[in-house]
Amino acid sequence: LKEIPGGPQPGQKVVVQMASSMAFATLRPTFSSSHPVLSSASSNHHARTRASAAPSGAEAAGVVSAGTVAACGAVRRRVARRSRGSVARRSARPSFRGQRRSVATEAPPETKTRQQAWKKYGLKWGVHKFGGASLNDAELYKTCGDLLLSESKNHAVNGQNVPTAAIVSAAGGMTDALVSIINTSLVSVEESCEKLTATAERQKSILLELVPDHKELTDQVIKNIEQDQDAVKAMLLAASKMRGVPPQMLELVAGLGEVWSAQTLAAYLKSVGTTCEWIDARDVLIVPDGPLSGLGEKGTAMDTIEPFWDESAERLERWWLNNLADKEGSPFVIITGFVCSTMSGRPTTLKRSGSDYSATIFAKILDASNVTFWKNVSGVYTADPRQVPEAFPINSMTFDEAMELAYFGGQVLHPSAMVPCIEERIPVLVKNVFDPAHPGTRVYGRGDAILRWDDQDDEIDENMPVKAITSIEKVSLITITGTSFMGTHGVAERFMAALASVGVNVILTSQGSSEHSISVAVANTDGKLALQAVEDAFQLEIARNTETRANLMEDLSILAVIGEGMKNYAGISGRFFNALGQSKVNIVAIAQGSSERNISAVVSRDELGLALKGTHDAFLLKESCVSVSVIGSGRVGSAFLQKLKAWESNEGRDFSLPSMREVQYLTIDLRALCDKNKMFCAQRGLPLAELEKHIADGSLDLRKIEGKDFTSETEVSDSNLDAFIEFTESKEYPRKIIVDCTDSEAVASRYPDWLQRGFHIITPNRQVLVGPYEHYKECFKHVGNVGKFGGAQFRYDATVGGQIPIITLLQDLLQTGDRIDSLTGVLSGTLSLAFNQLNADPEMPFSQAYQLASERQL
């Protein structure tokens, strides 16, 4: 301060404001009299340090010279260059440089902070966000509008409805259409104009269908759309002349979908008599000027764009005073998602999938009670239901779990969206727009013990240490290996620096303790670029030593298990890798975060679906599915189908038994059934109840069944064992079982091949066990061995002893070290029945007893 010409003198009061969170500092000389404010106001997170000395009245009087103001302004500008927050405030106030101001001798009166306009309603705001899938047509716009009305009314306090804000995305597919319009202009302006007209007409038709007979509402919206349309046409011509599309132009045009969507929904709410206005977020949401990087990719975890909170709040205040100050009652405010502006006024965006972030930004500014994301699913699922049909919604999760899930490809929530809610402790709800009564998923609280909030009440379910399984589908793996790297400093640093130099983001890192190799996963599109960068960085080592090399593996995926309950829970990794092994999925690389809430494995992209399903079944104990294919529909096969039907209806099972803990969640899908004549196949399972109706005299004749009796997905064809097995080998089912209910030697001869391919076999067919010994050995060579296709089980207990578990008992005795000296008993089911008949009727001839056994097909 002493170095500033004309700066504060001894005895003058000096206020130093420092912002630790924004790297922002201002200096404000404050005399005992009023003085023009020379500093930027701090944000809510600023920590203020004040040092003061009481000036005498005579010393306080005087005039601030132009030099003093200019010098202080220069210091302020130098500090502000290191801060984004200061830019907002400096631009919002007039410059006093070069002006002379007289200073009064009286201290300024204390002023009370004026309440923000949107808090006058006395209730916390409800903030809602609707995505494009929820706004695809007029009917869905109406559904969302009615949902806002009911939510506001259902949460009313003392008869006063909750003030409600809704952040909206563009209508479904609109953003992609607008981007396509711009890109098409490089090829044909005429074609791009036609696309523009079709896109604008689609939005108009939605509006007119949604709000019929309200020209006073629709005419202005249509006028605005047409004005935007004219402006875009001029841009299309300019882009064609420039032979390129500037990022600013792309962001401006891509954001029009949200602008049109907000006006459309606001028009509907006005038409039903509510107090409603719409906000173009480009007028109020202010972000820093950043690199012109375009829109980004859908669902990607972009770097967080920190808005200027104070500037945005002030602009929202001005908008409020101009549009809602004189209106009574709790209003509805429809806000455009995705779009924003810089301090210089340039329209920009929060990048792809940024509408979620828009919602939480406004939730923080409005001090909302919660923010609800309305999706077309009932919350955050344990896995992608498109790949794992048995996935189910999660009741609650922490923000840390949600961010891990979002980073690893879960697209229900955008990673950046959670930051404002964490800062202000605002609960996030994810609910189904088509089923609003469903509770959905509540995201709240922190995972680490040191960060946990006092008011979070989530309890970790010991039965479900893993909350969700997610994946990144398209990645490449870059590996640098070399014997010379062992014990060498700086290898990892050079590796990462090489990737950073070409702008490649590292998704996952895996390194062995020997330091012999380092592997990183990157986006599939960056694979070749990353490989070249690494080869350039280590070109000297590669040239000197043939053992040093960099290689690229493409078409891989990352599978991750996520959950707070994994901490200090032994056996999670073992169960994870065992599930992959049982699903016959090979692991390329593994990694675990120090937070212990994430374990990741790199697998082949072709095996991702199988890995997801197998891992989901292993951890989440709900709806674990087994694929069963039955060969033979005679008496034994029909009896087995009836048992499956009884299983499906839960007949005769006591789920309170400890042994039934996991079995109660088991679902058996009969996906294929064949006899020597016909074959029935269904991807999601054949209807057992319908099959049971066709069982006559203890057996099922497939020739008498018409395909029309089943679902449309049932395939009916002539029997072909090769086609039967090809259908059975589905990657959607990690556990596949073949039940052979025939006595066919031709079927039994295929056992070795099926076991080698990982199919489990259950059979009463004795042919493979009483035939050539080499055939017997060939079968058991593949039983339990974890090879390329994983370990298979061969269960032949029903071939001997009349279904008494003799085989299992003998195996248990041998495995525990017992030696069997002799075995006595009637081990034939046929003979057992015959002898029982003879015992009951001593006068019966043996031939008659045998005939009775034959008639029962024993």
C-alpha cells in the first residue's frame, strides 16, 4: 500500500478482502467518510480479513486524487487478472479512473442487505429439470406442464403453492437437428435451409397442438421462432462462404432448441391460468470466456465451468424486477437449460448434457429445497437396463457414488451437475415423468467419513455393498513396457506428460509393482493419437532397446463396480473377478481407486454385455437369471417342465431358510425346447403355463403345438441341434444350462464339446457314462476347468440310484479324504421299482414287474 502513489496514509482505515476459493483479492481504502467503491464485491465464499486504525477527524477529510484512484485501480486490475470472479464485478461497476471525487466527512449510514426478489414468497423453491426425451411431442409437453402444476400444489404450505422453476432441454432430437443444419451448410446452403424450415415447423406444430385457440400466446412465440430462423439463415450462408463453422456459431444455433422449448412450455402454463414467465438463460447465467471448444460429446464428464455466481444472481434480480415484481402468488418460471453467456456477451453453452448443470446452478441461486430430474426411467438404476434387463432403481445414494457413476458412463446425471448441490446441500431426486408416484432415487450426502453430513440418514446395506455396475463402452489401452524402466524415476511422469501434450484425457491407469509396464485407458477416438505421442516421448529408449515398446489395444470397454459399502468389506474384488471368470470374460487390466468405492476392469468390448450381466447377478442378488435349454419332451422332460412351472410360481418353498437367501432371487428362463421333430426358441423365455396346458398323458408332443399359441418372439422350426446350441449361446446370460432328458447316444456324444464351450449339463441320460471310456474321460477333462470358456459343471446324479443323491454323497466322501471299500444297494431305478412290486405282491412274475417299469419309461 505504501508503494502506491497517493495511497492510504497512516491512521486511515484499510479493508483487505481475500477470496481463498476464487484466488481473488481486492483492496479498498475506506476513509471515515464515504468513498467510491474501488473493489469488487466478494462472493459468498470469500473470507474477509480486516485491519483498521481509527483516523482522526482532521486527517480523514480531503480529496481523493486521480492518481490515487488510478493506482488503486491498477493494483485491482493486476489481481483481478488471476481471478474469474473479479471480472464479473469489475464489469458490473462504472470505472472511476481519471475522475476526481470529493469525500464527505461523515461516515456512511449502515444499510441492510435487501432480500432477493425471488425469496419474497416465504417458501423454498422447487426446481425441476426436463430432458429432451420428456419433451418429444405436444402430449409430453402437456404431461410435463401438468406435472409442474401438481408438484407445486402437492407440496403447498398453509394453502400456498410452492414457487416452481423448471429448466428445460430442447425437444427430443432438436439439438442434433440444429447441429446437422449448420454442418450441412458446408455442403449445400439450400439443403440446410430446408432442414431449418422443417425443424422450426416441428416446434411450431408442437406449440399449436399444445396451446390451441390462444393466438395471444402463440403468435409471439411463433414470431420469435421465425426471427431466430431468419438469423440462422444468414449464418448458414456465412458458414458456407467461410468453408467452416466457428464454435461460437455452432453453440449459438445449437442452443435455440432450448430457447424455443422454454417458450412453448411457458405458453402452455399461461394458457391454464398460472402466473408464468420464461427466462433466456443467456441473459442471466454468466460464465468465463473460455476456449472455443464447441459442444463436446453427449454424456462426457466435461471440466466444470464455474459461473460468476454474484453476477448471475444480480442479473436474475434485474430480470425479476422487470418481469415478476408486480405479480402476486407463487409463480412458475421456465428457464432454458444448456445455454449461457460470457461477460463480453458472447452466447455460449455448458456443453453437451449441460442442462443438468443448468438446473443445479439455478437451484443454488434460488436456494431451492431440492431439484428433481425427470427422466424416462424410475431413478438411477443398478445397471443400464438396456444391457441388463434385471437392473432395478436404487433408493438412495451419496453424491460421491453418483459422481463415480456419472464419470464411468452412467448418463442419468451429469458429473458437473452435482457440484452446486454439494456446496449448498441440496437433495437431488431422479424420478420418472411417466410414473411420478414412484419414489425414484434420492441423491444426498457424502461418502467419506470425514466429509459425511450430520443430516444424512443413509445406512449402508451389508447385503448390497455395491450400489451399481456401470461401463464406458469404447476405450483403447496404451501400454509402455521396458525392462529398463525398473527403478527408473520419471517414467510415469513422462508418459502422462506425453498424453497431456496432445490433449488426450486418461480415464484409467494400471501399473504393476515391478514398474515394468504402465497402461492407461483413453477414449477409442484418441487411441492412435495417444500411441504416437507416447512413441515420440520414448523414442530414444525404443531405439536403444528392442524390449522397450509401446502398443495399442482397441475395441475395449471399462466395467466398474461402485458403492460406498465396498469400504473395509473383504471379498469384493474376489467376487467381482470370480463373476467375470464364471461369465467367461477375460480381464485385460484392473484398477481400484483409493476411495474404495470403485473397482474397474478393462474387458473386450464384445464381452461387455456378458460381463455386466454376470457382475450384476453376483452382487445385487435380485433377478439373477439362468438360461435353460431342454432337449426331450417325453415323460421325463414333461415332468421337468412341470417342476419349472412350480418353481416359477414359488410353490412349496420356504424363503426364511438360510439356504434360500440367494435362491429367492433366482429366475429360470426356459429359452429353448426341442424334441426329435420340432424346436421352440424365445429370447426372453417360453411361457411355461402355456406349455403345461399341452402336456397329455404325461408327455408333450411339440408337433401338436402351434407357434401362434406363444409370444411373437417365439421362433418355431424343425429340430436342429447345431441351431439349438447356437441360440442357447447368448451373451445376455452368463449362466447357460442344457438339460438332456433323452436317452439318445447322438445327443450324449456332443457333451464334450458343450462342456468345453462352458455349458453346464444336467442329465439322466446314461449313454456317455456306460459307453467307451475315452468318451467318458473326454467329458470330465473339461469339467470345472477354467479355460477360455470358463469352468462347466456336469451333473449326472439322476442317472443312477433312482434320483437319490448317491453321486454327490460319494464325491463329498472322496473329497474329504475318505476311502470307499464297498458299496451295497440296488442302484437301478428300474430294478428298484420291479423289486418293490414283487415285494408287495410275491405272486407277481418278474416279467410283469419289469413290464410295469417299462410302461413308466424307467
